[in-house]
Amino acid sequence: MFFVYAISSLSKNYIYVGMTDDIDRRLKQHNGGYERTTKPYCPYILLYSEVAGNRVDARLREKYWKSGTGKRQLRKMRDSLNK
């Protein structure tokens, strides 16, 4: 089982989308500064996650959330949390 997730930086205007088989471990890696891509934007909150049955399906969903339409939806989610 795989997860597709989106995390939002609490310090800057940044949303990261990824996939993993262990979402708790992955969030700890991002918040711990272990990932070069996300380190400058720590700390993070989990904005969105969904379950995918296999890696191929997870990759397709990840690509959707990284697209323009997906990112717009994630920004709306993030902005609704900040109100």
C-alpha cells in the first residue's frame, strides 16, 4: 500500500507533494530536515493524504497533485486552514 501526500510549510509559501509507503516516517524526515528539497521550508503540516493500492497508481495520483489543477486545489485547502 502506498500513500500520496501533500505537506505545507508553516514558515513559507510552499507545498510539497510526494508518495511513500510510510507516511509518518516520511513526515518526520521532512520536519527533521533530512530532505534536501524540503529542508529550507521546515516545519510542515500534513495537508492531504490518500491511499493508493500500488506504486503505479500512487505515481499517477502524485502527478495529478503536482499539476496546475492539483496545486490549485491544494492551495485552496491550505488557505481554508489559515482562515
